Amino acid sequence: MEPASPGASESDSPGVSMPPRRGCLSFVAFAVCGVVLVLDCLGYLGPEDFEPSPLSSEAADLGMVLLPPGIPPTQVQTYTWRVEGLEPRWHRVIYGLDTSLVDKIERDEEALGKRMHFRAISRERFTFRAPRECEVDMRCVYEELMRTNSEPVKQLGHRFLAYIRDHQLSSEQAADLIIGFVQRIHYELPPVEVPFGVIPPALVPAKDSGDCDSKALLAVMLLQQAGIDAVLLYSDRLAHAAVGVGLPGSGTALRREGRSWRYAEVTAEGWPIGMIPPQYDKPQLWTVIPPFSQGS
């Protein structure tokens, strides 16, 4: 989910201003990612282009992240995904969090929602009040989720970083590997009661579920850990979120203040970096949230 115009009341249409209360900015936000992208709608890929996933033993193994070690198999996800341009093309990683850790991460987000007076209006709308020092977007929410989810995501990122180094992947190949993994995670809108409509980044791979900004936040964290310039892209008007990758290459790039980031879609498996869906190819409607400082 992403914020719409700040200052809208809970009962009025967006854009109706109301005075800040108790030193806070009041936001009304809208759910994003309402449409799952389909690659073959552009004639880019069809069903025949997707070969069956191989046995996990036949894929390049990035390793296993279990927190804590020895958790039950029912709490573990195995991901196998394909990356064009890499050899081997198929890759595998295993990730799982204990239910107690999942519960803690969910409680942390609930506490954040209470501090910011989160309230769900419907599946598509919610309100919250952010501190005055926050910019007029959800940056403060994303930064706090990154901080409280830092350790599990870093453990996962270590597996990617080790593979990237061991196989001497270029930055472009590393970005393709990470974006491909995040695309592989199932797209799903969070339940209405989830604060801010964002699944915490550590829980996205743990639950094999996330919508566009939930998955994009995870991708930004993994890319930054791999030393790749990455930003979160969002658009109120387009009701969507994506990733900006600060690497040279072909395709669509969003430019702000002399810098540029190539568009990376995270909701559709196999979508190449730099290729933007036609309905989202409106650069003036996108906001670039500056690079995050990941907490420890």
C-alpha cells in the first residue's frame, strides 16, 4: 500500500485538508498492486517459454536460512527460480522462520501501527498519522520495518552475497538473481488488518506472500546488501510500487536530480529489469524514495 494525498480526512474524499493533530501529519492511504501483471499480455512470454522447474537438487544451491536452526519443515519455504543469462539458469534457496519469530515481527508492526494511529477503513483505504519529521510519504514506515526486520533479511542476503562472490557475478547479474527471487514469491494482497498494508520484509519469503510494496521493500534490502544502488518507487496515481535499480542498461529509467534508476517490476515472474508495463510508463507520476539506511 502507498499513501495518497496527505491531510485527507477518513470520511472525505482524498485531497480534503484537515489540520495536523498533536504535532503529527495525517495521511489517508490507498491499497496498491490491484492488478497482477501477465507477461504474455505484451507478447513477451507465453506458457511455452516457461520450462518446468527442475528438481531442487538440480538447481544451483544458494544455501539455507533457518531461524533458529532446526525449525520444523512446515515452517520452511523452498524457492526455485530461473534467471536468464546465468549458467546454470535455475537457482534454489531455503528460508524459514520459527513461529515465535514470526509472531514477534508481526507484533512489532502492530506496535508501529498503534504509534502512528493506523486505522483500516476498508481493504483499499487506511489512515495513519506520521511524525512531522517524516516526509509526505511512507518513508518512516518503510525505514522502521527495515530496522525491525534487519537481521532475518541480512541472514538471507548473506546467502545471495556468498553466491555472488563465489561465482564472480557482475552487478547486473546479481541484480537479476535477486529480482528474480523476489518475483518468484507469490503475489497476494495482505489482509485488511495488516498495518499500512505492508507485509514485513522478513515475512514475505517466510510466508511466500506479498504485494508490490511488500516485495519491493524486500528487494531493496537485498540489493543494497549486495552493494547495488536501489530505491523504492511508488505512485499514488498508478496505485503501484516497484524497485529502481541504479545500474546502467537498456529499458526505462526514472531520473531525479541528475540520478537515474532502471525500473524493476517485482510482481511478475520473469519480467526483466528495465521493462516497464505500458500502463505504468508515466514517469511524471512516480516518486523515488531515496536510499534507505538499514538498521542493525
